[in-house]
Amino acid sequence: MLKKDKIKIAVVSTLVVLLITSYIIVGKDSIVMKYVSGFCLLAWVATMVITNKIFK
């Protein structure tokens, strides 16, 4: 497995755990959940851009 794939798997698993934890603690319709999901989306896009730029 490539190094960039390992990085992506680690990031996505961390983000999924963060999303599930915030869903359990605050609930689906909370404003905190919306901020967490937005942060996870931005973090995932940034990870994709950075890893694709570094490991060409």
C-alpha cells in the first residue's frame, strides 16, 4: 500500500470517529454537529489536495 493511501486511511478513520462521537454526544440537529461535519469536510478536502500535491 502506498504511503499516501495510508495517510488518507488514517485521516478518514479519525474524522469518522470524530463524527460518530459528536453525533452520540450532541445529537443530529445540534449546531455543534453541523460545525464538526463542516470541519471534517474541509479537513478531508485539504488532505486530498495536500497528499496529491506532495506524492505526485
